[in-house]
Amino acid sequence: GAVVSQHPSRVICKSGTSVKIECRSLDFQATTMFWYRQFPKQSLMLMATSNEGSKATYEQGVEKDKFLINHASLTLSTLTVTSAHPEDSSFYICSASEGLPWATQYFGPGTRLTVL
Amino acid sequence: GQQLNQSPQSMFIQEGEDVSMNCTSSSIFNTWLWYKQDPGEGPVLLIALYKAGELTSNGRLTAQFGITRKDSFLNISASIPSDVGIYFCAASALQGAQKLVFGQGTRLTINP
């Protein structure tokens, strides 16, 4: 099956710093990538949708200036959490899709962000 | 907004028992998916359903896309210890798995 990787798997940072998370599709071209956030014992909440070469579409309530998304190639999308604060601590998960009709989403293993 | 109501929230069963969980919504969806998530991991796709009424199996797992397009169920037969985890339904109003809405999850615990 399709493989999606994320890096890093865990990151601890100080409040006020920025953190970049990478999402890669390893064996297929991901026209569309999605970023989710999951708080403990809760479901996944979609943050934004990004299509290769264009600006990301953010869900209501997600600050686009705080969560910068870049989808520069068909195999790589990055999420940068700028000026991170403790409330940004969460499990961030990306998924990737070939973007075709009937194409499904394959998820990465997630990145655990802890902001001190 | 669109919401998926997933039930039950948790299940405690004996090894070997069958499991059934479902998701319902007041909205119509064109794609239903079932994922399993282990602690600290991303969700893994179990079954994808693209047509109303579709019944699909994947080993001991069977899922159906409700005829009204507002619901779906997942059954697991003869549960084994590695079935432990959180199961999520997800749905998209679009054709294909674009912009998914997730259910709240069903936490499955198995007593050996």
C-alpha cells in the first residue's frame, strides 16, 4: 500500500520558537495533502488542505499565519508552527492523496509536538 | 456543520467475539472510510466504500455504505488481541476521500 512518512516523530521546543514538520509520500505522487491535529483522546480535526503548487485552504478557526503550509512538490508538504505556545502541543498528522476521483487518503505516522 | 456520530464510544469484549460499530449522520456523504489507529500512530485505512449499498470485506472485517448515504457500519468477526485500538469512521461529501470528516472513534479493548 501507499506509504506516507513524517519527520520528526517527536519534537519538544520552547515557547516562542518555530517548528517545521515534513510530510512525504514515498511511493506515489500526492497531488493533495492534508494536515490534521489530534488532541488526546479526541478525533482528528482537519486543519488545512494543500494542493501542489498552490496556496493551502485552511479550515475555519485555523490561523494561516500561525500554521504555515508549503506543498512545493508532489511528494513533500511542510507544516511550520510559528511562535509555538503550550496550547499548540498536540499530535499533528498529515495525509496524502493522489487527488484522483476515488483516490483515498493515506496517513503518516504523526508528529508529537510538545511546547514547554 | 457536517458531523458523524460514531457508536459505541468504547467496547470491552472477549477474544473470539464479533464486534459491530457504526456511524450515522444527518448529512449525505459520497465516500465512507474506516480507519484503525494504534496509540501514537497515524490512522491506517481498513476499508473504503464509494457507492451507496456497497458491502466490502477485508479479511475478518466487513463494512457497508448505507443505502441512504447517511450511515455506515463496520463488523469484525472472531476478534483477536491485535484488533485492539481505536476505530474511526470518516466520510467525504465529495467523490473520493477528499476533505474527510471523522467520527469520534470507538475504542476496542479485548480480554484474552
